[in-house]
Amino acid sequence: MKRLAAWVSGAVGGFALYRWLTRDRMEPVPAAGPDPRAMELRAKLDDSRAVVDEREAFEAGETPIDEAPDPVERRRRVHEQGRAAVDEMRRSAGDG
């Protein structure tokens, strides 16, 4: 029985020694100020918000697709204007 007690106490002592030798030695971390990377990210976010606002302002000036004129109607008007211009040129060329 003495051998078993010695064996167990030796194992416990060995385990305790192992834990003590392999423990993480935590050194106090010095208090740091604000992270400069965080400031850079905040600046980038501010810039991107400005770009989004500019884009929204730009897109506000565009005509939405459901309010755009009918392409067939627009094509017809353009052809009429072209024919009128050709007729005008023919009349002025015939006078001279």
C-alpha cells in the first residue's frame, strides 16, 4: 500500500510540476491608446458614405425606367425630324 501511495503522490507531484513549467506566463499588457487601424477604417467608412451620397444625388437626376418615354414613339419622332430636315434640304437645294 505504501508503494501505491508513493506512486500516486509522485504522479500528482509530476503532473503539478509539468503544469507549473508549461503555464502561460502572462505579462501585464501596457494600456494602449486607440488603435490607429480603427481610425483608418473610420476614415474609409466616412469616404465611402460620401461616395454613396454622391451616387444617390446623381441617380436622382436620372429618369426611372417606368417613367421613360416609349422607345417606339421616340424613334418615330426622330425619323420624322430627319425626314423634315431632308425635305428642307431638298427644297433649299432646288431653289438655287
